[in-house]
Amino acid sequence: MNDDEDRELPLELARLQQEHRDLDAAIDALQHSPAPDLLRLQRLKKRKLQLKDRISFIEDQITPDIIA
């Protein structure tokens, strides 16, 4: 990784984590609504899963490999 990536990855990680939390709140609110839009709920959950995968990837890039 170069210096630009070293600075950008933590910022992207924080942004993605915030978006993940926001989606979690939106999903929770939608699930507790009287007539939830199931298609929208499914799309939000899919986006949340994509974010989780991207967050994991970035965390792996930031964390150095430890040889056991």
C-alpha cells in the first residue's frame, strides 16, 4: 500500500461503517412499520450485506498479516 491508500482506507472504512449502522436503523424501522415494503426491505438487507463484505475486505487490508 502507498501513503494515499494508507490515509484513504480508514476514511472509507469509517464511512462504510456509518452507512452500515444507518441501514441497520432503517431496516429496523421498516420491519416495525405497520405495512413494511418487503421489496425495499430486501434491497436494504442486500446493500447491508454488501457493505459488510466491503468492510471486512478493508479491515483485512488495514490489519497486517500475522504469521503464526
